[in-house]
Amino acid sequence: MSICFIGSEIYRLPVFQPPHPLAVPRAMLAHDLCRALGWLADSQYIEATAATLAELARFHATDYLVALQTAEAQQSLPPDVSARTRIGKDANEIHPAVFRRPAISAGSALQAASLVAAGGAVYAPGAGNHHGMPDRANGFCFVNDIALAILRWRDLGIRRIAYLDLDAHHGDGVEAAFASDADILTISVHEAGRWPRTGTASVPANSIWNFPVPPGFNDTELRALMTSKVLPVLRNFAPDALIFLPGADALQDDPMSRLALSNNAIWEALAAVRGLAPRLAVLGGGGYNPFTLARCWAGIWAILNDIPVPEALPQAAQSVLRGAAYFRSAGRNPPPHWFEQLRDAPAEGAVRDEVKGFWA
Ligand SMILES: [Zn+2]
């Protein structure tokens, strides 16, 4: 079955400004890289349409959505509204597309859910705002497109839904949204002690599993955690549908976490779970090094389409990466593998006791 890639040209718009961590090309760069590699046919591509207010209101409070629209129209909010909604606070910056862009990400997630309602897999890397709360912005997330996709599946009669989040930060918004619903399984692997500092414990009775992992978390440790804990939990749950959130900030080259995975580990995790549910939606998530993110997320598209990853990137693909701007100091003297290869060097290592503790 052909797999669809849902993207949007809106991600070309540089909405955040340095030093905001999101002031880097992300989903669009992964999209351009897939195109340059010849991996993405026009027949597989869908340009996302914005979710409507009614669709967004399935999860979000109406007055919050109105505040988001007002923020875009006026590029500011009254102080009391900003204080309440956190729009324009906590680095949830008001930008020229602060309503439109999240609405399109949500649209892509909703389209993804609908597209595979009868079965199959779909990729929407612009979606994956796992921190969004019903009535407030949180962790650079204005709209929780993941919660909306889960609710879309629910509305289509799909009952048991699993969510696997490998982003370096705890998927707090998604967990909170479905904490009391044991038919929605949320699994989050994230760096212990990092913002938002939730996700410290599991509540198996409510289908909530959290794996706060130590700094330096490596490929061998993720493989062991998947094999010993995550895969058994998923198999036992027997989901009707699965959302996989790779993130790209648990990777060694990402500046926002101290986790040390290579992209091989994320790809291996996806390959391990893709057959565990008849419906699969792969979204994006965090990731703040554009080269690391784009290579990881292009590789995800390769996995989904059973395309072998090449040893060296062809010139056209290298040109796409070399054309991307990265404002951090690491961008001034970048290592060759950021441009020349898709695959990172494997980051194998010892499985430490803190990790073994999750199943021992
Ligand atoms: Zn993150």
C-alpha cells in the first residue's frame, strides 16, 4: 500500500527568530531532503489544510483558540490573557503565523488519522506538538495536534490507541489528555530531570508508562528498553492504532538534551513497532539541530517505504543540507557527517543500571 507524506509549505516561513530554539528549518528540510533523494513522489504527497476552529475545539477551549487568533492578528495580547494562556510567555512566542501554523499542523495530524482509518501507515512530520494543553500554550506548542489525531480516531470508532513518544522531553500534554482513559496507552521515553520534569512514574492501570532515562542514553540502551519493556507493553495492549513520535532531540547532535542516541536507534525502534497495529501515524516532534533532524526524519520516510539508506548522500541531497542555516555556534564549523551521510555512526554502549532498573 502506498504511504502518504502530509506536509505544508507553511514550514518554509521562518517564524521564530534566533536565539529561539525553533529558529531552524525542520520538517521542511526533511521534506526537501526526501525530494532530493528521489524518495517522495508527487502521488504520495498531500499538502495539509488547516484544521477548522470546530476541529480544534474538539480538544482546545474556545476562548483559548480565540486568544491564539487574536495574537496572530494583533501580534500581541492583553497582559491578563497572555498570563492565563501563556501565549507570548515562557518562550511560546507570538509570531506572524502563531494561529495558522499550529492549525495546519493540526490539520495534517487530523488528515493523517483519517487517511489510515481503514488501515495503513502515514507520515506527517510537521505535527507532533506533544506539550500543548487544552487552554494554554506549553513548551513551544500552541495546539496539541497529537491529542486531536487520537480524538479523530476515537470519533471514527477506533478504540484502543497507543502513543509512543521518543522525544527527549516528556509527552506531558498527551499523557494529561488521556490520563484517565485506560484504552489510550501513552509511553514516553525522555531525559530524567529535564523540563517539564513530569513523567517520573508509570501508572500501568491507566495505561501510562514513563521511562525517564539518564544523560548519555545510547543506542544499546534504547534497544534493551524496547525489547525488555516497551514492545511487551505494546503487544500486550494490542492497539487498534499507533502514533509514533520520533522527535529528533534525543539524538547525540541535538543541543537541547543530553541524550546520546544515533538516528539508527530511532529507525530501529520504528521498524520494531510498525507492525504492532493495523494503523500507524508517524509524526515529528522536537529537534533543534536542523541537519540531525532532517537526516533522521528522512530516514524515517525510508523505513516506512522500505527504501535502503545509502552509504553516502548524493550531491543534490548534500546541497539541500548545506543550504540550511543553523544559528548556533556548532553551525559555524559543522562536522562532515551532517551533510555527507544520512546515517549517524552507531552509538552503542553499556546498558547502565538506571536503565536496567525499568525491567529488572
Ligand atoms: Zn523535545
